[in-house]
Amino acid sequence: MAGEPDDDPRRRIPRTDAVLAHPGLAEAERLLGRTLVKSVVVTAQERARAGEIAPDEVPGAALAALPSVATGARAVLNATGVLVHTNLGRAPLSQAAVQAVVTSAGNTDVEFDLSTGTRARRGREALAALAEAVPSAGDVHVVNNNAAALLLCALALAAEGGEIVISRGELVEIGDGFRIPELLASTGARLREVGTTNRTHLADYADAIGPATAFVLKVHPSNFLVSGFTSEVPLAELSGLGVPVVADIGSGLLAPHPALPDEPDATSALREGAHLVTASGDKLLGGPQAGLLLGEADLVRRLRRHPAARALRVDKLTLAALEATLRGPAPPVRAALDTELTPLRDRADRIADKLLAEGVDAVAVESTAAVGGGGAPGVRLPSAAVSLPGTYAAVLRVAEPAVVGRIERGRCLLDLRTVPEEYDEQLLEAVRRCTS
């Protein structure tokens, strides 16, 4: 290197190609790709030039810095107590769904009949699983999220200025500035607003129905509550207006759940007269991001055959994960919802006692969890947590694995309702590393 003395140790820094030939790095290149591995090697060489490590330590430093996968996304233990945390990717997949994704990552029979050697209906097994889960539906379809499901309804049923009748109390914004009325209006459909913010009656809908009416849309206000002097029209009454009724239930609950008595579900909505139901796949269903469409066969067929359906379709990985979620064991969100309080308290006591014995200021406390994901805003779930000093929150977020808790009254709470029991040891180790 120009300007460096002959005895400068930096002259002994191995060349990039020589480091890449190291057996461990060569294998990593096969798994992670040359670009990523080379960038890690270059960083290690720069550390050697800066005197942080010896030249002969470059290969080892590069190996130690390699990620386990070729992505910047990091695994996170959700200890917030929010079951469906939008910022943490909503519903975590079950192991059955994860395995289904791995199996489907290569070539699959997603659109092929192996017995006949001919083309088959795309995603037929996932669609069959969804139909089995909601027998009240005449047919089902899947798109890439619930917003896409509503978009497809508007495009297929309210084209060229058709009217969508909707209560003013249901013109909702669901997060990050996203507003349902703006989505619908973007299709060219016209919105016919009825009633007031807090009270809408059947007569308001009936007066708005006319030759241009495409459908009545009933949106569940899933991320807020309006209380007091309020009134809304049940689906059973709307279904008698003589036009299709589309119910956006949002959270993806397919059947009633005792812990969520006020949360609408697809089965009940269809039985009450909804002609179409739209919902999310990655909330209370506990599956991958998807928009679920369930309802009368002729309406679902119209949606499926609309040209936009191709642009909104899901990929083979989503179809595989959805099928496994529907047919496999209870996914983590459902398990967290169903967990009894006593085992949560026992786990919190065990973890806190172990940490306390090691000199950590830890204590088991009562906690309150929430459904999250824009669902069941009034529901509070009793839970248990491990309480740590507030300074732990920031350190745990950059731990390995990253742990995200919440701050209450200056303390960092690790709520165990959203941490599966099999991850307790990982949680303990993450906290221990904060003190080392």
C-alpha cells in the first residue's frame, strides 16, 4: 500500500479474493450471495486497517459478522402485550404455516393437476380450506389484503359511477392516513353518505336506495369506539333493502369467539344476511397478509372474473400459509387469545425469580393485553408481565433476538401473553445479556 512502511501490519491484510476463498465464507456465499458476503469481508478489512483487529483475524471477523439470512429484517420477540402488532408484522405464522411456505418456495402444483398433467384452479386447496372454515359462504376468493378486497368489490359491482351507500359513522381511517372512502372513490364509484356520525337508521338507507345503487357497505369501526347517543342498523335489516350488502368485518374472525363478544365474524355476518363479507387474513385469523372475500356464489364469481382480480391475486407462498393456518394447529394469535391467566402468572413468577436470583431488578406483575391490529378496541385481556427497569427497553430492542416490550410508569414490561412459552429461555437470555 502506497505510503505505508514495509513493516506496517496493514500490508498483511489479506486480499478480498483470498478471504472469500475461506471455506466458511465460500459456503456462506452459496447461501447468502456474493454481494452480501463481500460487503462483510470489506468491513472486516477496514477494521483491520483501522487497527481494531489483527490482519489474520479478518476471516474470523467476517464470519462472525455474517447474518443468518440474506435479509435486513430481524426476528423480534413481541412482549408488548398487543396480540396483532401492525408495526411488528401483525400475526406471526404458526410453525405449520412456516413449513408450508418453505415447502412452497420451490416449484409446486399451485396451478397444476399432477394426476392429469393439466392446468388446475390456482390455489384450490387454500380456497377449499377457507370454504370449509365458513360453510355459510356460497363461494370464496382471496386477494392480497382487505383493502384490495374492498377495491375489487367497488370495481366489479359499482363501475362507471355506481353508488355505494354508506353510513357517515363508518367513513373510517384505518391507519397511516389510509381512508376507506378515498379508496372507494378512486375506483370511480360514487359514495352516497347517509345518517350522521353517531346515528344512522334503516330509513336513511332506504331513502338513499335508487337505480344507481350498486351496494350498501357496512364497515365495522374496528379501531375506535363511539358510545353514548348512538344507533346503527343491523345487517339483518339491511339485507331486506333489495340491493347487495357488503360487510367489511376487518379483523378476520371467521366464527364467534367468547373473548370477543362484540367483534363481528364472517359466519354470523353471512347468516345475518350479508351478501359479501371482506376480512383480513393476518389479524385474528392468525395467517398471512390476505384479503378474504366470502359470500354468494354469483357475486364472488363476478369479483373473480374482473380484470383487476389478476392484479390483486396472492402468490403461492401466501396460499400455502393460508391453507396451513386454516387446517393446521391454532396459530400464535389464537393461542395467545385463548391462554388462561394462571399459566401466564406462573411463567412471569419463574422468569422474575430466576432474574432476581442473578441480581436483576425483576418482578412479576399483573398486566393488561390488547388485541391490536385495528380489532376489538374495547377488549382488555388480563395478563402477566415481567417488570424491569425502564432502561432495559432500549437495550432489549437491539438485543439478539430483539425484544420489544412497553414502558409503564417508568418500568419496562415484558407481557407474556404475546410471548409463546417456548420462547421463555430466549427472553431470559436476552435480558441476561443486557446485564453482562
